[in-house]
Amino acid sequence: MSILNLTRKVLPLVVSDKSINQANVRKIPEMILHGLAKNSSKNIVPVSMNRCAAARVTPNGVHTIFTDGLNGCNAVGLVAKGKDGLPIAILSHYTPLQKSRELQLAAWAKQLETYRPYIDTRVKPNIFYNIPAETAQNNSSVNQMNELFNKWFGKGFVSKTIPYEKGTSPFSSRAAIFQFDPADLNKVKFTAVGEQERLLNLSV
């Protein structure tokens, strides 16, 4: 078993046959993951809007955490090395409203406090910001989150900002997805909005 390949090379077009359109909707990456989670998969953690969730990634436990519906919202994801060698993933999805930013900071502080005993702070965590392209130059959420992470990770962290454009196709993926390879949990694929892939190897 390995990382599920969700990325499509070409988006389908809307056609007159509704059944074909419906079938293409079911092939959107987040729709596949929601379907698996709905069918009692304990390996997948969905994160809804204005929520922050965390998971310890284990061989027989969670290996995917994702959020969808990003169309102006900010997704912040962190992958850290655990003291036991197993990864820890935290993912949030919040609107850009001031109140949401306050809630996001509080939620992240709580998750980081909860997982403090498990995170190996000798290893720099990887952080991804998946944010709207129009706010990429000065995003208040990113600035505030960086301040929070600077307080928590004395040895620093590795961050990557991935801007996204608002979707024009009804078949566009609006998801931010972390997938860990069940056969080697050090191998991680982050898929941003628009099915942009980034690969990580936590063993390096």
C-alpha cells in the first residue's frame, strides 16, 4: 500500500450528459477522500472550515488529513517529527475575517500545547501556507502564524507559501491534503489547491 494518487493531469469539461458530470464530480480529490472517510475509514481525518485538527500518524492509524472548500480561506499545515520517530500533522482552515484569525491562533496554540510532549523540537517542522493569490504578498494570517511558530520552535522551521487562484471549473479541487505513505511514513505528499504537489522526506 502506498500514497493514493488523487491528482488529475487534465480537468474534465462540463458536458450535456448529467451522469458524466456527476461521475466527474466524484473524481475530485476531496470527493474521493470524503467518500472513503464516510465509509468508516479510520485512516482519514477531514478538517472543516474554521477548525484546526491534529493527528499522530501511525502505520495502522491516520495517514491522511485534509480540508476542502478553500475559495478565499487560508489553510495552514504543519508536519513535525515525533520523539518516537512517527510524524505529527496539524491542519487548519479559517476564513480571512479578523475573528477567524483570532480563533485560528487560539486553536493552533492549543494543539501545539497538546502535542508539545510528543514533538521532537530538535527537528525543524515543515509548514505550508495555502492562501489566496491576491493576499500572497501581505497575508495577515501568515504573519500572525509565523509569530506564533517563532515562539514555539526555537530552532526555527521550514515554511512554504503556496498561493492559489479561485477556481473557475466546477471540477476544480479546492483541497489541501497531507498524505503519508503507509509503507514509509517519512514520505509525505502535500497537495495544495489546484492539485499542486509537494513531496517531503522526513528522514532527510
